[in-house]
Amino acid sequence: MTKKIAAKLFDGRDLFYFDDATSALPNERKSDSRQAGERPAVAQMRLDSLTGDWVSIAAARQNRAFLPPANLCPLCPTTADNLSEVPDHFDVAVFENKSPSFGPALLDHDDAGYAVVPNLDLGSTRDSVGRCEVVVFSPEHTGSLGHLPVERIRTVIEAWADRTLALQGLPGVRQVFPFENRGQEIGVTLHHPHGQIYSYPYVTPRTGKLLDSIAKFGHDLFEKTLAFEQAGERVLIQGEHFTAYVPFAARWPVEIHLLPHRHVQSLDQLADAEKAELAIIYSRLLKGLDAIYDSPLPYISAWHQAPLVAGGENVRLQLQITSPKRAADKLKYLAGSESAMGAFIADAAPETTAAMLREALGK
């Protein structure tokens, strides 16, 4: 069973250690020896009245670390020469982001209408309340999540589930989003294997479109989508509890979706047997991605969870993995049509991509 230990960092931020079920790490961990410091002011959200989207102006993020050398990595365990964000040894560590896009401020009470501007008034602003956390997958500076033992991936899943439940309970949070950016081509600024969790004070644009689609199609959209994909030729892995597939209308050169067979809204609702299978399937998928080419595949791994709003009960937990790499030496750039108009043009048929991924998974 995964063990959790809570601690505090030098400026009052939360830190949580999640130890593997077979970990030999002690219950007591060293405290943060850095001098007490202040956190940056909360960012400001500004409303784009033409789209209804919120943009968080988080200027403090401009000063975050950018590809530091290994001996100065802020995600490695602390040493005498490198007082990092993690004061002691760990298996998986989760801590509040030092320069967050949302938070650390929260609302005094939960307000579902906090980020709702009915008439989209020009110049509308809100504080970027919420929370951003960093999830460090391993104490090792090199490597990747997919090449860690399945037990460690299970620990990461337990950490995501634990933090999802806690963050969903914070006043003002409407949606919790765990994700991993892997590779400099994606924009990663730290090489150390890690991901993040964003807790938004609003329903994100992507999820807003999903809620609209459910309202048009019906509450069983995910159930019908799963059955449709399972009957097609793009299935990659079908287990007892999960199915992974290339979606019918895939946008990216590499795109994988994964759905649970049972209707669960978020990671914290998964049963032990589901988490155990998920760790195995997720490990296979990530290893398969790195078998496509001779170099590690850049990707975004995104866990879409139900928003805490009316209609959110019809949203099923969904993993979406995407990569812009369309050949060993080529990237798909979001140019005019995609960036300016939001209209994607795929360069390969999803059925072709599925065949390529099945071959990679078999290696």
C-alpha cells in the first residue's frame, strides 16, 4: 500500500511524499533548510470577451528555472551543494509550484459563479485563484515515467488520485487536471521526469465544448463512444477495465485515447483493481511511444476529469496522449489553420497511426 507523508517547504508550501508499496524509505524525512521566504502575488485572470476564455497573466513564471544542469536541478533530492525543492530522498514527491499559474490564493467559500461573466463585459478580471502542483516521478534526474517499474507508475497513479480528491475540495476549484509534458519540443524547462496538476477556477474551453457535445448527443456519449471505438480497427490495448485506441477523428500525428469501461469521473474514483491494470497499460503505452523512432517521443499526457459543475456527472475520466512528431526528423507545427482558426488538418489517417502504434507496442 502506498504511504503518504505530509511536510512543508521553506515558504509554507505543501509537500507530500508518496512511497512505493515496497519502499524501504523511513517515515521521518529531513525538513527544508532554506531560509524562510515569501511567495509571489497571485496572478490575474483577464477575460477575452471575443471568445469568453480566461487568460491567466502569471508574470512570476517568467523567472522560473530553464534547463538547469543536473547538479542544480530543483527536482532532485537535496544535497549540501543543491538545496532543491525536495529536502530528502523520495519515491514520488508532490509539492506546490513555486511560481503558479493559479493560486496560492483561494476563495473564502465555494462560488460556482466566480469566473462567470454573463454579458462578457470588456476589461473583466478575476484573481487567478486555485492551485498548481508539481509531481516528481523519481529521484533520478534522467529517465522517463514509461521506463520506471510498474510499481512506481502505480504510486504515481495513487498520488494523482489522492491529490485530485484533495484539490477538488478546495473552495473555488472547478476542474483538476493532471498532466505530463515530455521533451523539449513540447516546451519542457526541466529535464527531470515530472508532471504537474492544475486546479482551475473555471471550466476549461476544451471541457466546455465537451459539455456542449454531451448536451446535444445525450448523457451516454462516453458509453457510446467507447463501444464505437472498441468495434473499430484502431484499438491498441483492450483490458478488463480499460481500452486504449487511436480516436476516429485524431488530430495529431500520434494520438492515443484511453477510457475506463466503468463510468468514473476522476482518478480518485478508481477501484484498486482498476488502478493495478491502469499502471500496466499505461506502462505499455509509454514504452510503445518510445519504440516508434530511435529517439524518445515528445508528448503531452493529459488526464481529463469531470468538472465540478452541473452536467459534469456525465463526463468520464479520459486519458489523451498526443505528440507533434510526424516523422523521425519532423514535427507538426500548429500553423495558420490550427493556431488561428482552431481547424485541424491531420497528415495521416488514424487507422495508419493505429497500425504503426500496434507495431511499436509489439517491439
